[in-house]
Amino acid sequence: MSLKMDHRHKITTNNSVRTHFALSPAAKLIRASLLAGMAGSLSFNAYAQQEAQEKVTEVEQDVEIISVTGTRRTIQDQIAIKREATTVVDGLSAEDIGDLPALSIGEALESITGAASHRENGGATEITIRGLGPFLSATHINGREATNGSGDRSVNFSQFPSELVKKIAIYKTQDASMIEGGVAGVIALETVSPLDYGKQRVQGEVKLNYNPDESNVENSLQSDTGYRGTFSYVDQFEFDNGQAIGVSFGVQRQDISQPEAEYRSSSPSGSSLWACLNDPTNTNEGFYRSSAGDCEDQVNGSNNQGYQTAIDPETGKAESDGTPYAWTGSSRSYRQNETSDERDAIFFAMQYQPSSEWDINFDAQISDRTQKEARHDLIFLQKRATPGLTGPTLVTNDVGGILHWEGEERIESAGEQFSREENYQGYGINIEHTLTDRLTVNLDLAYSKTEREELQISNRGRTADRNLFSWDMGDEIPHFTLTDFDVTDISNFTDSLRTRLDRENVRENEVKSARIDFNYALEGDVFTSIEGGIRASELSFIQFGGSQGNGSRNEYTIGDDSALEILQGCQIDFPESDFLSSVSDGNLVTNVDSSGNVIESGTGSSWATYDNVCFSQAVAATDSDYTGEFGYPDVEYENAGTIDVTEKTTSVYLMANYDTEMFGKFIRGNFGLRIVDTDVTSVGFRTNYTVDVDETTGAVTLETGDTLERTKSGGGYTKYLPSFNLVVDYSENILFRAGIYRGMSRADPSDLGYDRDFVTDDQSVALSLSDLLTVDGSGNPDTQPLMSWNYDLAFEWYPNEDSILALSLYYKQFQGGFQQQTVIEDYVVGGETVSLPVTNSVTTDDDSEILGLEASFSYRWDNGIGVKFGYNYADTDFEFQDSLYGDTFITDVDGNTTQITDGIIEPGSVPGFSEHVFSSQLYYQIGDFDTAVIYKYRSEYFQPYTSNGTRLRYVDAVGVWEMRASYKINEHFRIKAEAINLFSAPKSQDFFVEDNLGEVNDYGPRLFLGMSFKL
């Protein structure tokens, strides 16, 4: 199924969709407007389009036909798509497969006003719309839901090659026929429908990839250059009996590197980053403790303390209220990467029309992607406070971020061998049947599945003693000074050699769906058609558990005195020169003697490294538990760490389309209602227990069994989603647009799990299970969706086919937040049912708002120079509290809400929310030469972790430059040059609060040079 099938009324009115979106009419209308003198409304509705085409056929054959291609054609198509639509939509369309002006779907989407990406490995991955995070958006491929391997509902667009996608569009308002789930918007991708394409085409393209930051890396996984090879074929066959069949096929092979150099600190997702007390009067804990030890531990008392946000009932404030603190993690480190990124993708479609009443489409998309990294880390452990040194010399900024640190701690040379394999497959069949002149029925069946697996070897060699070192924050990353310690000498890291083999994040995400729609044309002067339909879908998500919760681990430690032999036998030269030079202020490490004189050996930006696989095999071979089989452990379904969620949804809708004249103005649009019913079932596993009752005392105890018990819980909801869209063609070149709809955004599948186990009270005699047990668990299958009312008002001016000025105001009112709540759940223990309270995350009834402004501008001069700008500004009062250092609340079973912590950090906003998003393009196209310079900017935003989405992590603002150029040699061949991240803009992240630097990723530019052919 294509966009024209699933979203036929969005591109234009009713039955003219094939003409509009499928055939990209902007260039044809240039010819029509110049030669036929088209008068009246240029609203691009169906009847005007057909009339224009009829007039074109009457033009004399010797008149020159204007042909528009390249960047200008792409921008004209963007303008035409926006103008023709009934909803607020922006999109990209390519005349031929492979002509989308970007290296990936993510980069292509970023060129659309209001869209921005989250960058990983230097490229665009998850997409935000209007500054709102991907969890508020939905992505459809050929009108169907797409799966992913992340455990959320976003889509990793780097999985799909842009060369095999024909059209992309972002729907920023919705109507009743659209699949629910996109509060911010719906991203729609479309592959080619061969009969609608209407011509035979054989295409191929080869792009060579060169990354300057790879040229100084001795990469064991990839050569200095990579490539992307693409081939596609489209053809149609007509038969004498009136039948027709079309086929299209596309394949791509990508084999490139993704260079990345990193500075890293311990992340806030677990228990490795603390707000340690920085109080000179407190010698029991913090940086001024009286004896050496971790700053979050007390000399006399408890461990894992730090700043205490729990509210003291006597003061009503946090227990540590008013005490200064500083953020410190378990470690700070540098990471050098050797990388490889391989992807094989196949897209196939067949379209069959046995008669004019039938249109049958089958399509398939398959993508296999493997990412590999050989990582080499230099790690400085850092939580330990040295009395008389760490506290007095500590320098922090206003938010508690450390700028200067001194102390004694261990140093590690660590390494990881990482691989992630992700396989996507999507299939669909769409059958459209015209029953009568007025009634059309459409049946669509679809299947989508993503599988992901991550394998990792983690190695460690460390110093036996704690060494004296300090570090200072530079302009972008820290720099370390060591006293008489050479980090390039591998013999310094012979203590506690260890290797771990992990298989983790093994996930399966599957969606099956079926829908049937009808379109009944009316003959009235106002209403043009009625649409309706029913859709049923089943989403399943499984994350397999193991010995480490979300995976399994084999761990080996050295069993004899061969540490130095292992290290020297596996040692390699440091793989990279000028490591992190673009973000550093000089040497990363400086080695000095006791008098402060610089020692050449150990001063620089490298350290002792080794081959990760060699090291791991050698260490494992010395372990007494080693069986001789070196491999990754298995995960298992029947495991306490397994998440198994099934979400069944049934939705129905009814919508009326209208197109009429009122007060001398042409108006069009639709209104309708979608009803969505969802049931969630979640399966988990917990320890099997037997209940014992003492016959004398009546005391109840539990005996732990040897097997796991399968448990199940669920939830559900029914939501009503009305919508209304209006377009007023005010004049020949000006239109007004309005839209109102109610949207919903579901919780991520990984958050709908059901993990429950029991903790027993062994300190007192229990006479019942309810006295004996408390519940320890996570996941809530009854999490309700985040609901919103959405309002859009737009003004659009189209002076000509190359120009647009569009202004949109939008307002979103959310109902929902995230809060801990205690509920009563029933459990069966040893055959007996017991009701116990459990505290979990729920969606609240809190109200919040988003107000935004979106602007688009495009203009082209006669000399071939053109510009295009897109800007989105948004403001919101939505608050996302950090679960560790924010204000947290709990609601008891009676509905009473109590604040339990008084946080020290400001709340985050909507996940993925950026206040400013800007994109611009300056292009020059004359004759066969076409070039463009692109700049994209996104202000800072809160990006949740997939492993723990309750902790705050901020991605700093960044602007990225891109360039592309092409030259058409002849009608068959074209050469292309493209560059991403031209000026090597790094990605910088802050943990818990802005200005507490957590991670810097330096990618460098990526360059592509290629040639394409068309036959």
C-alpha cells in the first residue's frame, strides 16, 4: 500500500490522488500555467489539475516544454505537496528512485521544516517533529506501522537507505483515517508503485565513502574507504485483454566506517553518578572525609549516600538541604574506536491490475544491518576522595559540575569488542476494488518484524596501586596530569585482569495488522465523499532475559601470574594519531615528575592498548572455570529478566470530506471520529514459592522452589479521537489552513512489562501472606497513553512554483505526566491469592501545554540561486522529574499524593523537546550543474536513556553543515559529491543538569563521491 492509498485525502481531494502525489505535478503546472493561461483558483484541487492537463494536450506540438529537475524540482515538489494537502503536511518527492537529496532518510527528513534528528555515529537516527521527541511521533512505511529494535516506538531511520525510498512526508495534523499514535506528527515513507510510476527505469549508483577522521586510524574492522552500491529496476507490462502488471526491485549494499572518538563519564542511568557532599565541615562523607574512600560512602555509617533528597518530616525539606555538593561518577575516560557499518537492503513491489476495477499491490522491505566497534579505553577511576587533597583543591561551576579534581585512584586500560545486528522485514498486500462508480473498497494486510542482538567483550587491566593525578576542564573536554606514571607502558596495567562476554538486548518486535476501508463518493455541492474503515493490529515485544537481567554474561579472571605475558602478547600500537585533537586543548595526558617537570614518555594523546579478542581468549584460558569453549552465553525466554508484551488494538473511523464554495471562497477539508480500543497483556517470570504454615504457632513462611513461575497481567483503554481540517483558498496564491484533532501517544513497549517478585519480612513472625510479603517489581502494563488536544492555524502564500511563505501557529494541551503510584494487585503464591500494594510509574492527569510557531520560506532568483528556510519555535510547561535527584511524589491506594523527595535539579521538559529547530538551504542550479549548502540547528534537549528513561540526560545545542553537488554528464550518467558534518561538529551531552559535562562524541566529516546511471 502506498501513501496514495492510506492517506489519499491528505494530499488532495478524493480520487485525484494518483495524479497529485504520485506524479509530482509542480513541473507540469509550470507548463500549464505558462501556455494555457490557467485562470481562476490555483488551489491544486483535483478538478483544477485535470482541467490543466486537458489544456496542455491542446498546446501546439512545436512549443518548447520546460523541464525542471534536481534541487529546484525537489523544492517545487515540496511546495506542491504542502499546497495540495488537506492537513498540515510537508514532504519530499523524487522523480526517480535514488533521487532523494540525502544520504539517509534521517538526513532527508531534517530538511523538512520543524524536523530534527538525534545523532548517533555521526548520522541522523531518531526524528523529532516540531521539537517534540520521537516517542510522540509515529512512523509508517507504505501506510503501515514500522517496528524497531530499541524497545520504544521510534524508528531508527539509518536502517533504511534513502536511495530506495520514493517519497517521504510529515503530517503535522491528522484526520480520522490515520493510524493513531502521533501527537507531534506522523512520518510516512513510500516506496515506488510500479504501474503508477508509468515508465521503465534501470538505475544504478556507486558512492565511495571517505572519512577524514578515519584516515589516521589503523582500523582492524574496515579500510580507509567504504562504499554504497545501489541498483533498482522498474518496468510495466500491458496485455491485450486490458490487464497490466508492474514490478520494481531495489537492492543496496553499504560497507563503510563510522569514525567516533569519545570522552566519557559515568552515566546517570544506574548507580555510578552521585551528588557527593562538598562540605568542609563534614568529615564523615563527601570530598572532605577523614579517611580515603568513595565520596558517596560514609566513614561511619552507610554506603551510597551522597546528597539525600528524601524529605525530613521535621523540617519538610530534604535531609541534605543547604549542603553544597558536586557531581562525580565512578570514572572519566577516553575511548578510541575502530568501526564498521554494513547494511544490505532489498525493496520489492509488484502491482497488478486485472481490470480497471481492481488494483492489487504487494511490497516488501528487508534490511540487515551489522555495526561493529573495537573500543580502546583509558579509564581514570574518580569517586575516591583523598583526605587533605581532593576537597581543598576541588573547583566546581554553578551547577556542581567539576572543573578541577585531584586525588589518588587506579587507572585502567580497558577494551570492548562490540557488535549489534538488526534485521528488519516488512511485507504488505493491498487490494483496492471499485465496486461502483461511487464506492471503492480497500483491503490491506501487513506484517513487520525487527530483531536485534548485541554481543560484547569487555576487558580490563588496571594498576595495582592508586596513582596521584589531577584533571582540568578544557574548552570542551578534560585534560589529565599524572605524576610519574606512563600510560603508554602496558606493564603498568597488570593487576586484576578480567574479561566478560555479554549477549544482551536480544529483542523481537513484531506487528501484524489488517484493515479495510471504503470511500463513497457523493454528488452534493458540499460533501464530496464519506470514508470509513476498521483496523485490527497486534504488536508483540519480547526482550529475552538472562543472568544479567537484560542479557547473559560469562566472566573470567586471570588464574595465574601470566598477566604481563598476556598483555605483551596481545599488545597493539595505539590505533589512531591526533586522537580527539579537534576538541582538545593539547595533550590529553601529561606525565610529570615530582618537581612538575614534563616527562616525554606518557605525555600525549595515546595509551597502551591491546587486541580485545586476543586478550579475552588468553584471560579465559587461565581461569579455572574455563571449559575450553570460548563463546557468548545464551539468553532465555523463561527468565526473570524477560519482558513479553502483547498489545492488541482495534480501531474504527468515519470521516466526511467536503469541497465547496462559500462567501466567494473555495473551501475544502474533512471531519471525522476515530475510536481506538487497546488491550495489553504482559507475561513475566518470578521465583516459584511454596507456602508453609507452622501447625503450632500459625507462622507463615516461604520456601523457594527451583523453577520459575509464569505470571501475567494486563491493562487497556478506549479512546475517542475526533478531528477537523479546513483549507480556505483565499485567493489565487493565498490560502488559510486550520486543524483540530485529539491525539494519543502510547507508552513504550519496554515499559509495559510485568516484573514482580517478593521480599519477605524475616524479622517478625507473620501469620498471613500479606504480613510476610512485600512486592518488588517494575513495569506497568496498565500504563495509560498520553492524550492531547491539538490546534493548528496556518497562513500560506505561493507567489509561484518556486516560492512559499508559510506561517503556522500551533497549540497542544497535554493530559498526562509520569508519577509513582501505589496500587493493590492480586498475586497467587503457593496456590493462595493475596492482595499486596506495589508502587510503579503511572500516567497522571496533570495538564501541560505547548505553544509553537513554525515558518517556511523558499525563493529562487532567475540566475539559478535559490534559498529555503525552515524554523520552529516552541515553549512548554511540561515537567519531567528525574527519579533520583528531582522532586518525586507517590500516590497511595486511597489517592492521596505525597511528596517524598525535594530535588536539587530542575525538571526536564517533554523528552526530545527543543525550543529552537532551524534548517536552511542555499542552492545553485544552472544547466546540468546542481549544488547546495545546508545548515541545520537544534537547541538543547532532554534525551531519555533506553535502559533507564527516568534519568535526565541533556544533548547540547549543535549546528551541522552539509554540502552536495552533482553534474549531469549526459542523459544517462551523473556524478555526485556529498558531505555530512562538514565542519566536524561534535555531539556533547550533560548528565542530570546542563553544564555538568558527561560525554563528547567527535565524528568528523563524512564524504561521498559517486556516479549514477539511468537507462
